[in-house]
Amino acid sequence: MGKILFTGAAGQLGAELIAELRHRHGVDSVLATDIRAAEGILKEGPFELLDVTDEEAIRAIIKKHDISQIYHLAALLSAKAEKDIPLSRKLNIGSLHHVLNAARDLNIERVFWPSSIAVFGPDAISNGTPQNSPCNPTTVYGINKLTGEQWCAYYHRVFGVDVRSLRYPGLIGYKTLPGGGTTDYAVDIYHKALAGEPFSCFLQADTMLPMMYMEDAINATLKLMDAEPEKLSIRTSYNVAGMSFNPAQISDSIRKHIPDFSITYEPDYRQNIADSWPNSIDDSTARADWGWKPSYNLTAMTKDILEKLPGYFPVLSENL
């Protein structure tokens, strides 16, 4: 296998997924790229600046480094996409076209591109949303993701590009700070709790959403990418699930460790985005096709984060 090209390396999922890929394949086998300069763990291996809206730049870097796989994670997240529609279209859809075209023309073996539960709209089945539930998103982010799913399926069907995708729920990790997603309250809340500060939530207390701990997200991604092509029945994007909870439930799980933690609720425009998404996801197709199974529930995740976060961010107040 040649080298892996990773775009959007500075994002919440990017840094942690790159660390695991480098652990598995060797540091020099994974080229991290982003439009921002490398920081933290990204400095521990090959890194180049890359504007993924520049198709020729993508092709040049593929040729320069003998790239055989691409993890294309560069994107504008849900809340930010609502505020900048032209940029979200250019970045989230335009760059995907660049990557798919390069994969077709330059013999890339496999491509990973992340989708989202945002592809579902208010008419989707809310509880246990099935793989083939209606997809009528009402957000800019969701519309872009649904469009991207169809382009992935088209490039596989017509050009034979082996592109694979997961519909991520909200992702929760402790190694990076929130990046502008509607579910990011579930990241920020742990930082505030450990800093001894009250937390103001931009969603209502009972807003149930599908979530996934970062460890499970990494495992799901790599398990999908390792699967033999003939085992994959979905070429748009697979449903994957970890757990579902609301802000009141996550705050209760934190209070078991930090009894004085307090939370208030001040819903903003992100409440409308959350209300358009499912409460829980049916991922039985992923389980059947390539053996997906999550390892963390809310209790286990909270315990793990509260134990590890202080050591990762020793001075929390400087990272909020």
C-alpha cells in the first residue's frame, strides 16, 4: 500500500484518526493536510498545507507522495454551514468532487468520506431511523451531505471508485475542542465541568440525539475501510450508532463524578437544527455487512473522559 492522504487533519475527528492510522501503518505512511498550520499531534508526522477547493493542488499532492488511499474529512460543520452557504457548498461538495475525480483518474484504491445523520429530515422515522429512511434534510449541512452520498454512489457505480462512508452521529472526544457542530455541546460540557464552571447549553434539556464516543468512531471508520469490497451493500453511506442521550442525561452522568456541576438551558438557532434530526439510529446493516458494534455507552464514556481530560488539558481555563 502507498501512502494515505488525510484532509481536514486539524478537525475533531482528524487528529485522533490520524494518530491511529500512523500507529497501524507507520508515521511516514500518513500525510496529514489542512488549510491551517500543523499543531499538536499533527507535528509528529508528515504534514502539508492544502486547500481542498483547489483540484490541481489535490492532484499534485497525490502524485508527489504516491498516495493510494484518501480520507477526505475537510468540511464546514453544521452550525457554521448555516451561516455561510457559498463556502459550505464550495468546501463540502466542491472538494468532494475534486477528490472523487482524482480517485477515478489516478487509480486511488480506496476513499473515505464522512456523511452524517443530518441527511435525515423531520419526515424520517425518529426512533431507530433505518438505513433507508426518507432523506429530506432541512439544513445546509444535511443537504450537502445527502448530495455527497449520491455522488459517492454514482462514482462507485459508473467509474468503479471504491469510496466508503459513514453517517456519523454527534462525535464526542476530549483531545480537541469543539469545532462548530450542533452536537458539540456534548464536548464542551466536560471541559466546563472539570473547570468547575456552570454550563449554558444551546439545546433544550430533553433534546435527544444520537451520539458516539470518539473511540467508537475511529473503530467504525477503520473497520469499514478494512472490509472486503464484496461485503459492502451500501455505497451511499452506512448508518452507525453509539448511544442516544439528551443534555439533561449527560449532565446527570457528570454529576455522579462532580456533584456540584450545574447546567442551564438557553436554546438558540441550533435547536431547530437538532429538532430536524433523529432521536436514535438503526445500524443493523453495518452490523450485518462488516461486523460493526459500539463499545461505549454514556456511563462508560463520561467516566473515561473525566479521568483522561485533566491530563490531556492540564490547564483547562486556557483551552476554553
